[in-house]
Amino acid sequence: MRTVMPGAQASARWRAFVCGLVFLAICMLAASASAWAPHISVLFSSALTPDPGTKLPAPTRYSYRGIHTTVVSGIEAPLRTRLEATVPADLGDVLAFYRSELDKLGWKEKPDGAVIGADHVQLAFASPLGPALLDLHRKDSSTAVELVQKNSDTATRANVMPEPGQAKVVFSNIGETEAVLTIDARTITRAGGANAVALDLPPGKYSYQVNVPGRAAHTNTLVVAAGDTWELTVGRNGDAWSPLHLY
């Protein structure tokens, strides 16, 4: 009995001691969890933070992002800057982000023609440089972003600014032989290496054809909106390039 009882008493004391350690550990864990809770909430926050290193506003959170510009020789500022991104966030959160960030930059939202739906948003803006457009699409569990800003001053200096309510098409031939463009019942001929020529068109969808001696005719379709400028180019080897959205 004596051999057993001291052992039993020691076991009880150890149980009390262990219970005390467990209680202390639980308290420390609870305190630690409380201290980390704010960081965890920030880590999983749905708020989008602007990236200070981008040419156009964009959140730091993205699965894809790219910037595209169209430029004119001799003019440093681009004619058109386009941001493409895929943001792993709800469309509503991305829309709120852009409305806030663009407002900070002095962009004014135009209510005319705005499209706001559950899966698609399209908004026009007047930016300090010129017209701009924001297009958002729901894409699986993310939001696809396209943000375009035009530079009116550069377009005017480069002589590619469309007439009000019209679109403009610029035809360039940097090849060595003559090239002929037929569009909207008009035929335009440019010698190899000659200066580009421009024509104004009403907004709409146009079929066009490019002919270069010794090559099969190239046919395609071009959709132009009011205020847009597109370039159709014949390359050095005589191939017709894909249309380029200049402005």
C-alpha cells in the first residue's frame, strides 16, 4: 500500500501539473491567435491595392497583366495605351477599384452608353489625355480587365485624329512595289515607300481588299467606331498586315 499510495499521490500531482501546462499553452495559443488575427484578416481581405508601378491603374493582385502601346515615329507620347489583366476578384470589387482609382487621376465617367451588368461592365471616360474606355468581363472565378486611354494631342500632331463622329483609316505601303486598297467603294493606290494616306469613314463594318502585283488579293473585314483610327499596312515583302488599332 505504501508503495502504491505515494505513486498514486505523485500521479495526481503530475496530472495537476500537466493540466496546468495545458491550460497555460491554451492561454498562450489564444493570445497568439488574437495577436495574429489582424494580419490574417488583411491577408484574406477582398480589398484591391493599386500597383504604383503601372502606366495605367491596376491592382497588385492579378494572374495575368500586360501593357500595349501604339506609337508614332518622332513623338514620344503613345497614341494609345491599353492595359489587359485578369484579376482573381469579383467583378463588383474590380469595378469599385477602378472607379476609385480613375477618379483620383481626374478621369470623368460618362453616363451615356454605359453598360453595367452582372457579368459585363463597359464605361467610357474623359481622361486628361483624351477618351478612355474600361471593359470588365466575368471570367470563371476572376474578372478580365481591358482599360484603354487615347492621347488626343499625339493624334493631332500625327495627323490621325478622326473628324467628329467619324472613324479614320490610314493606308501605308512600306513595300517596294505598288499596293492598292479598295474599301467603301473607294480605291486608293500607293507606290512603294510612299507616304501614308488617310480617309474618314462613318462608323460601321467594312470589307476591304489589298492588291499587290504578284500576290493573291488579301481580303478582310474591319469594324470601326466613331473616334477610332485604324492602320492598314503592306509590309516590305508585300504581305498585308493585320489591322492595327492606332487611336
